Amino acid sequence: MSPEQPSEPTGKSLFSLQRRERLMEELRAHGAITVRDIAAKLGVSELTIRRDVNILADEGLASRVHGGATLPSPLDRSAAGRAAQHSYSIGMVVPSLDYYWPQVISGARAEAEEQNLRILVRGSAYDAADNRRQVQALLDTQNIDGLIVAPDMGGDHGPELIRWLNALPIPVVLAERRAPAEIPAHRLEWVATDHAFGAGMAVRHLWQEGHRRIGCLTDSSSPTSPHVVRGWHQALAALKIPLEGSVHEDSAQQGPASHGNGGRASHFDHVLELCTKTGTTAMLVHSDTQAVAFVQHCVDRGLSVPGDMAIVGYDDEVAYLAEPAISAVRPPKQYVGKVAVQLMAARLAEGRMRPVHRIELNPDLILRESSIGAPRIPAAGVLQDSL
Amino acid sequence: MSPEQPSEPTGKSLFSLQRRERLMEELRAHGAITVRDIAAKLGVSELTIRRDVNILADEGLASRVHGGATLPSPLDRSAAGRAAQHSYSIGMVVPSLDYYWPQVISGARAEAEEQNLRILVRGSAYDAADNRRQVQALLDTQNIDGLIVAPDMGGDHGPELIRWLNALPIPVVLAERRAPAEIPAHRLEWVATDHAFGAGMAVRHLWQEGHRRIGCLTDSSSPTSPHVVRGWHQALAALKIPLEGSVHEDSAQQGPASHGNGGRASHFDHVLELCTKTGTTAMLVHSDTQAVAFVQHCVDRGLSVPGDMAIVGYDDEVAYLAEPAISAVRPPKQYVGKVAVQLMAARLAEGRMRPVHRIELNPDLILRESSIGAPRIPAAGVLQDSL
DNA sequence: TCTAAAACGATCGTATTCGAACATGAGGCA
DNA sequence: TGCCTCATGTTCGAATACGATCGTTTTAGA
């Protein structure tokens, strides 16, 4: 990648530290150097280079060989006991400090401790401009070696923000976000929960419980929502449930502020009406907070859960608090943080030779009362492979 | 990923340490080496290789045999009292032992050594039934704690095989394969190269070089091919190149056996004709073997490469051998094996609580002569973010 | 079992590289 | 200014890497 610097023997002499830095550069670029070439290229004596090589070898940064040096090799038996890795600082910018993200941060911190890294967390708004401000602040004031961030991808500034992150001089790992394929963000790595898979798992579970009409209630103001809907669609298709006639409602379109709780109640009534009309007996509800409210609403309206309406919540923050307790898809939040830090640590250790990793983690389905034990159709091995 | 070309007898001489590393690489890839072959490949005397083999054998990294060396075998009684028994054994079933997969195996073996695991490799045919036979053989005769496999996903038996793998009592990691979303293989993990991304990278590069009509020549008999085509489609869409009028030919449909080389030549002529008709000045050619043949064909027909026809190969096994040398997308084969073993090791260590990981690795684009320096349109910063 | 071919390794020779000892020169500090 | 320290260069004997030769050992095939 680095366009070969035309050798500069005439240039002013480098300090020894710069020279060694230069050696490491050549090493990383070519895997090996010869004393003779480097001495000629830098315009110093071979002995000097040899001394440098010795120093680098002592620090474990290179392996000495007759005639030059190579990148440290496991075959180098003079390998000094490792450790003494100098520690890095990682910045982390997340869109919320009290919902969802605390567990991600906790997982990241645990792994960071293991890897002997320092993590600096900053909260941000769900907004590209503020994301950028917060990242910039970290870059300016702290000495960050890497960045873990969950940026806002929507709006006009989303793509621009992605490009900007991709062009940062330090490695960047997205958490719970993916760069869209049409933006060639070839340096960005990410770790994200496969929400579509989670939604599909929920739908298949409901199918196994005997439900043949499975609706979906989402909140499009959340970045997770589109993936849940996609998974719901895919699962319906795989189970051959026609999309038309399947209830799909979005509570964010109801104008959250304007109606207050009254608005929500009337929306829920609207949803229940649609369910009755279409024969829908089970719902996947995004954000378990909303699922709790929906279960409450069903009970208030005299519907039995899961008898008349089976419910699975997407996300598992408060689902267990409802009465009855709600089955829920639980994203592996701790692991999202943990794997993000692992990615970053590996990237910092291995440098550019390491290929870009993009990781999806599958969520778990936690079964509770709201979805089991009230089958419409005996589910006797109809779909043995579904779950 | 070794920066050296797979084999380049003409290359500058390696240091002894690098040579030994090469030996280990070949050993891990093929299980055994002969002194003669390696000496020829590296351009040193056989005696030197023997000395290297002795050193490796002394360190317990290889077993000496008459004529060459093998991976350390328990039958080798010269083994100095090895400590640290292998904690787990991992079976690995790959569809080829001489194309593409040796490097994957090499990466896997290297990581396994690090993690103190044992790997048992079996070759298989590109065929679901044989995949299953080989896996079954491993399960029956060896004591396998985990399985890394690259199954054939096509045909009638593909889905069935996936379900069967998903239901195995040991953890399974797919290499270079993904289970389709409609099969709920909720336990399968995988690591695969994002070939679509690689193809997109190639197309963007050609666009940056000034080409405005970019065709695609694939071989649908390879499991990689659909992903390459998908990436080509996506990139065309992102660059607003209309799909109709873009050359897309498949060499597998030509009946490989029936025509022989004559058939291939006439197919290439057909492709070139289409290119002329559509104004296509650049081609992405899947399998670099085919790319080499195609370049040769272009030169034979009096076309200058890259002057009249720019070419990027997909895959980088032999691309550097062509004249002119071919730019190629290089999948991170070593890392595919390495990461597969990492996944397996983590799974075996952490058990079921660990969420299912699904990892994509991005390939590299290696620029050589066949695609650079002959722009049709000055590419003055038209697309600053494209690559 | 025997035999020819191949592989092996001990020994030596040569080209190259290494590093200890000493020399030089550029700053830093009293 | 003089002295000290550190980085670097020069010289030269020692060490190393590698190849050639050739007698010995192993292997494969009849």
C-alpha cells in the first residue's frame, strides 16, 4: 500500500528511534529486511542497523536472522517470554447510557480488563451529528488507539458519517450496526446481533405452538426495527404464511407525544381489532417495554394471554416483569461488547495484514408464559426441524 | 498471510527463518513435504532443506522421514517427551486437497498449534453425499470434539445435509459456507469470505480506472460463483451501470468436457464479440485460472491488456504467473482456517452460553499490471470514496 | 532376498555476515 | 572550556550459512 519512498540517502540523518521505526515499517511491509539493503537505503553503516536489529529483537519486535531480520516468528527460539504488551486506549461512543447499552458496555469492560485495555465511554444522542461530535471529542482530548461506536445510520448525514468513520486514522469497530453494501466502507469492522434471525426464531416458535396467523408490532423509531420486520417477513415466507392478511403495525407512526397513553391504548385497540379480523392469534412485539404494555392491554380487555393472544417480545429488558411473564428474544448484549473489544484488540495487535472481520451474533429465545401451552393446533412434530 | 507469493523460484532468496516458516506452511497445508520438491520450489540445495528439516524435527515441529518430512506424528519415537496432551480433537472435511483449501488448512493448523488442538483433515468430493460419508467416518473412527466442514450446499441433498450437521451432537463450524436463512440451522456457526464484497471492490477499482462498461465471466460450477455475481450486480447498481448491456457469461454452461480447449477458445471469442458489441472494456473473471487463460486469449487475438481489455481475476492462486500479471481479488484463506479454529476453540471452552457467531472476512485486492494504467476516462477524483 | 537408485550426512571450502574493540564526533552540563 | 555520554563508523578475526563431494544408509522393485 505505501508507495515506495524513493530512498533518501541524502536526507538529514534520522534519530535512532526514527530509524528503528523505519525498520519496523519495512518489516511490516515486506516481512523481512536485509541489513545491507536497509543500511544503503538509510545511508548508515551496516553495524548501526545491526545494533538496531538487536534492540528490536530484544524487545520481541523482530526475529534476528543471519543477514537481516524478519517479523517475529514462533520458530525463533530466542523468543522472550511475552507479556509486557503496552496497553491501548479504546474510545466507545454509544447512543444511550440507560437502555440496552449498559450491558454492552459491561461486556466490553470485562473483556478489556482481560486484554489489559482501557475503555473510555461516551454517551451520545441518536443522531449522526452528535455521534460525530462525541467521536471528535474523544479524538481531540484523549489519546485513543481505536474506536468502538454505534452511530446513527439514518437521515441525510448517516452515509456521510460512515464515510468519515471509515476514513479515520485509527481502527473503527461498529457495534450493533452494519455499513450498507453500497457504501464502500472497506475498513470498517462490526459486530451486530442478527435481529432478523431472532425474529424468525420467535415466529417459528409461535408456529410450533400451533399459531397460523402471526402478526408483528414494531417501533420504527428504533434502528433495530427494520431487521425485526425483515426477519418476520422471511420467516412468514419460509412457513408459507401469506404476507397480506398478516397484521403489521408500527407504533411510532402514532405520534408518540401527541396522544400520550390514551393514544397508545387506542392504537392497541386498533391492533386487536385487526387481529380479530384476520384471525391472528400471536404477535411479535418489538421492544419488550411495548410488549409489557400490550400484554397489560390485552388482559385489561379481557383477553387471556397466551390463551387468546400469544405474545413474544423482542428484547429482554423488562419482559419478565409482566404478568404473565413474557417470552422474549434476548440479544447477546454482553457478547456484543465483548466481541467488539476482541476485534479491536486483535486489530491493534495484528495491524493491516489482518482481514476485515464482520461478525453477526445470534440472539436467544427465552420462553416464558406468554407464548406457551395454549396451542391452537396440536403441534405434533409438524415441523421437527424448526427450532 | 504470508506476503510472499505461493511459489516464486525467481524471487529473492529467503532467510533461513523464513524458509523454515515456509516449510511449516507447506507441512500444515499438505501434511508432508519432500526435500526435492521444496528445494526446487525455493531454489536452494537439497542439503539446505535437510538441515532445516533437522532443525524443525529437533524442535518437535516435524517428523523426519526418508525423502522429506511430515507433521509430527505420535509414531515418531524420537519425539522428545512431549508435554501438554492435545486437549481436543477437531475434524475438518474440505472439498479439495490441492486447490484453495491447502491454505485454509494451513491457517487452521497454525492456529490449532497455538491453541493446543489436534486437527484431522479429510478430503471429500464436491458432493453432499460424500461430505456426509466423510464426516460420518470421522465421527465413527476418531474421537472428534468438534467439526469444521465445507459442505456442498447445492443439489437436492444440500438442505438435508445442513439439517443433519445442525443436529450433530458436537459443535460444527462451516468454512466458506453459510446456511441459507430459510433453513433454521440455529446451532451452526460459520466463517466465510465475503466474495460479494470482493467482487464489488474489483468493479469499483475498474470504474476508478475509467472503465464504464464492466463485464463478468464466471464459472457457475463453483460454489463461489453466485456470490461473485451478486457482488458484481450490487456494484453495478451502486455505480448506476445498467445491467442490460453488461456482459455476463458463464463458462460452465459450455459443457466443459464436450468441447475441450477448442470449446473454451470459441467461448472466449464469443465473449470478446459481446464486449465489442456492448463497448465493454473491462472484465471480472472468476477463478484466476480462467483469468490467465482469458488474458492469454486476448493477447493471442491481438488485444492489448490492459489497453484494450482490463482484467481482474477473482481468486489469487496463479494470477501473478500470467503475462501481463493479473490483478486479482485474494480471499484471506489462511484466516478462514484460523478463525474457524478460533470459533471452535471458543465454543469448546465456553459451551452453550456463548451465542452463535457468524463471521465474514473481506478479501484483498492485489493490483498488478492487467488492470492499471490504461484509463478510458481520466478518473480525476470522480469517486473519491470508492476504494 | 538381492540390487540399483535414491536419500542422507560428514567433511571441507567459500562467501558472507557478525560483533568486539577502538576511534570519531556531536551534543549536554558544570 | 573541558569532560562526559551517547550514537555512530572502521577494522579485523570469528562465526555462520550454504553448497559440493563422496562414502554410507535406506528404500523400492524384481
